[in-house]
Amino acid sequence: MNQQYSSLLLEKAVNEFAKLPGIGKKTAMRLVLHLLRQDASTVEAFGNSIITLKHEVKYCKVCHNISDTEICQICANSQRDASTICVVENIRDVMAVEATQQYKGLYHVLGGVISPMDGVGPGDLQIQSLIDRVSAGGVNEVILALSTTMEGDTTNFFIYRKLEQSRVKLTVIARGISIGDELEYTDEVTLGRSIVNRTSFDGKM
């Protein structure tokens, strides 16, 4: 046992919290001590929510967003514009776009971007399922809303090549977002304007 800890149980809990992204040992200690000060029912509810999340959460069969059901609430909403699909990198980006309240279509979560340096190729992403959705018909526009990074642009170009023979309109969010920025960290007003002012994508990076 590390001498700074008076309890092996405390040390183990701190080490587990410290594995979370952005959580150092000091923050982990504060979180653990906070939980220790709570009553048992509160801590049990916290723990059970994490366990339930891991065992019961689903991924939408249509767009691959996190969902409680086989089809997420967005895809199942008849008030959404099913003819428009916004392609994003991850689930956090769906939340970012939804927060703008400027988009009323559907989504497609790729699960990442093409990054050979990280060993991520097209086959590791949900690109084929996007192509299948477009091929099934009923889609008029695909909005490419990936991060304005080299990897994002490479993924945009790959999708463009796969869909350029289709009759679907391909657009990209306006570059009001700085090069290298990720959607989830962009303010809602800027992101909203970037979606509203999207432009046609011609395959140029």
C-alpha cells in the first residue's frame, strides 16, 4: 500500500477514478472523499447508474447514436427531416449540434475519423452503413460535419468519393469553425451558423 493512503480500499477507489480522462490523482481523491461523505443510498444510486449504463445502453441501429432502445428518439421522431443526414464523428458531436437548435434532420455517427497514424481505416468506421442508408433512398442531402482537421478532411473526401455517383447533395459545414477545431468545443452560435450556412462539397480538401 502506498504510504500516503491510510486504506487500501481508499487507494483502490482513487486509482479507479484517476483512470478517467482529465482526472488526476488529486481530483480523484476529492471525488472519492466526497462520495464517502454521502449516505449509502446516494453512493449506491451512483454506482448502480454506471453499472446499468454499461449493461443496458444500446446503439441506434440506424444512426449509431447512444440510445435506450433499438432506434434512438431522434431517428424515431416523425417530426425530424428524414431526407437530411448530418454526419458526425462521435456522440458528443450529436449533442453539440442538437444544442444549437438549428438542425432538424437525422444523424449518422461514424465513431471516429480516418487516421492511418492511429491505425483507423474506413473499415473501422460506420461509413458503409451510411452508404447503405443513402442507397436505400429517401435521402436528399448529406451534411459532412466532421472536425476541421486533416483527419476530418480526409474522411470527408473518402465519403465524397463513395457518394459522388449518387444523386444526393453533399454539403460541408461553413468554415466559421477554425481549422483544427473539434465540434464539441465550438460555441453553439458559431456551430449553428456553420450548419445554416453550409456549402456544397466538391471533394476538394
